[in-house]
Amino acid sequence: MENNKRTSFSGSIGFVLAAAGSAVGLGNIWRFPYLAAKDGGGLFLVIYVVLALTFGFTLLTTEIAIGRKTKQSPLTAYEKVHPKFKWIGTLACIVPMLIIPYYGAIGGWVVKYFVAFCTGGASKAASDGYFTGFITAPVEPVIYMFIFLLATSFIIYLGVDKGIEKVSKILMPVLVVLVIGIAVFSLTITHTDETGTVRTGMEGLKIYLIPSLEGKTIKDVFIVVMDAMGQLFYSLSIAMGIMVAYGSYVRDDDNLMRSINQIEIFDTAVAFFAGVMIIPAVFAFMGSEGLTSSGPGLMFISLPKVFDEMGGVGTVIGIIFFISVIFAALTSCISIMEAIVSSFMDRFNMSRKKATIIEGLIAIGVGVIVCLGYNALYFEVPLPNGATAQILDIMDYLSNNILMPVVAISTCILIGWVVKSSYVIDEVTKTGAKFGRKQLYKVMIRFIAPVLLVILLLEALGII
Ligand code: PHE
């Protein structure tokens, strides 16, 4: 596509909401609260916010600036920055191709729960074995994945301003209202269990907010830092090609710094409120035991049980909860598909329609394999980081834990050492905008961010 014909977001609000739509996803609603519960609540929160303002800010700014400066999607952007670094573009395009099929499969699970709650199946959804029964079925998960990815493809087909921007402008504000609404409700809960113990949502909030260092060794704190960094990285949609693609649609007269700050605040605030919505409710009904033992099953196993225990109101809250998660997941899935579709368009000079159809078919095809990974194609392998994996986990591990840190480390080397940080700083300040935290940026991109990323990668590889 010729540069002068490239479509763009209509203005900075459209860009901020689309990018926030990408950033706010399953990671915020499902993973953040579960990590916070596991890692000592307040301690995790404090570390997360500090890293967001330094590490996250550096990487987010870098990718958006690369996109806007080159006016290219990830596959072709990096070679424009420096011809010898063309391969980062290839990697940054493989990452979304790996993520989209399994994100689509999980998006489908959320749709299934939404449908179950709407059709009076709340108690059934709370019963033991429901989740496993559903994901190991041969046909149903495939159908829901298909619906979710078809909706994603349709919005991508409509284009940047008429599809992505329009949908984000509607869904994101609604999402914020719903999440805050449930969070407030969650704080009002009082529950008495069979043993007569009374627990309240407010007590759960305290566990979430107050940092506890009790019994924590240096190694535990190190794990919290690593968890927070991995989460942040994923949550801001960094190293997936997305922010480069979205950056390429930002108008030259937009104040990038202001938009980046807004995106970060949006993403962190939604993650925080997701915790306020989930942790007090799970604590009131299941106690601190329930919080730490739920793990990744928090959203699909523990929460339906909590909604069920609430009685009639639980069905309504459940419906609102799952529709919020659908919105969050859909806007993220859109962004990851756009990273690929825009890459096909730029590299092969394809029309949006053709690129969308091709990528839609690939995503759905691989999505079927991911779903069948719990049925006909079931197997288990141990991963270097100690986890046991099926197809979905393997794709998640390869993209998230290996390729994403590699893309980010290479980007830091490219910008920090090869073309130098002025490449990004000049792009951000070209409209006369001020680059706050400029000195911090220079140090982060050259030294601190790559070192932290290497540690993250070594941890994922099971070396440390
Ligand atoms: N930031 C997203 C989230 O928190 C991560 C993501 C974006 C994943 C786009 C897939 C696609 O869920």
C-alpha cells in the first residue's frame, strides 16, 4: 500500500481507545487478579505499577514510534528502521500468528459461558467437571471458536476507522462501566459459610491492597518481579507487532506521549478494577484458600461457583461479567489479527479483503487444531519452565515466553545501540510535544530493559 493512501485513526481518542482495547484483554481480567492473589496482593501491585511506568512505558513508546515513523506494519517496519534487522519483522509477525488461534479458542470459551448464563445454565456451569467436560468435547468448542474468530475477521474486514476504531469507541467505555459496576457490588458482599464464618468483600479488598512481606524470601520477591514483568509485557500488547501496526495509523500531528500515557493508565486501571471485582467476591465465598488455590481456573471454575452461590443476582452478575470479558477479548483479538492482515497488505500489496480472508482461514484452521488438542489430538509434554502443556499451552509458551522476549530484546538492541534512542525521541517530539522521562527512556532502552528481558527469557527457558 502506498504511504499516502494509508488509512488512519480519525484522531487521538480513536487511537487511544483502539490501543487500550488491545491492551485490555483476558490478561487484565483473568491473569492479573490471579497473579495478584498468588503474589501477595499489594506487593504485586506496587511492583507492577513501578514497572509499568518505566519498563512498560519504554517498550510501548518504542513500538508505537516505530510504527508511526515507518508507516509500515510489523513485517516491513523493522527493515525500514535498519535493513539488517528485517528478521525482527518476521518474528514479530510469527508471534501474532501463533497467538490468534488459541486466543480465539479461549474467546470461544467465554462466549460459551455467556450463553450458558443467559440460558439459565448458571448452576450447571458451576458444577464440578463442567469446564473440563466442555473443553474436551469434540465439536462445541470448535463452534464457539469459529463464532469468535468470524466476528473478529468481520470487524477487521470493515477497516481501521470504520471497523476497529468504531467498535473500540463503543465497547471500551461500556467495558469500564461494567467492570466498575461489578467491582462496587463485589465490595458489598457478606457471606456466612457452613461453619458459621462470616467473610466480607471489604476484607478481601484488604488482602488485595495491603502489601504483605510476611514470610517472603528474596527469592519470592524475585518471582513476584518476574511475574509482574511478564504480565505487564503481555498486558500492554508489546512484542506482538500490534503496537507497530496501530502506531502506523496514528496521524503525524497527534501527541504521542499523551496518548501513550492514557493507554497505560487505561490498561492498568482496568486490571486493577478487575482485581477489585474478582478478589473480594472469591474471598467472601471461598476464603483465602480459594484465592490461592484457584490458579488459572479462576475465571472458568471458581467464579461460576461464586456466581451460583449468590443465587438469582449471581446469574445477572455472571451475564454482565462474561459480556465484559467478551468485549475485552474481542478488541484484543481484533488488534492481533490486524497486525497480521496489515502485514500481508504491506508486504504483498494485497487488498484488505483478500488479506482478511486468508488470515481468517489460517486462524480458524489452526484454531480447530488447538480445540482438538483437548480431545482427538490430546497429548501432554513437560515444558522447560516446569509446566505441563497441551497444544494451547505450547503455542502460548512459544509465543509468550520465548519469541516475545526475543523480539523485545532485539528491538532494544536495534533502537538503543544501532540507530540510537534519538530515532524514537525525534519521532515522539516532532510535533513539538514534550518527551517526559527522556533520560529514563535512554537508560531503559539501552541497559535496563534488555537486561530484565534476558532474565525473563532465561527464567522461561528454565535456566534460572
Ligand atoms: N493485552 C492483551 C491481554 O491482556 C494481550 C493480547 C492482545 C493477547 C492481543 C492477544 C491479542 O489480553
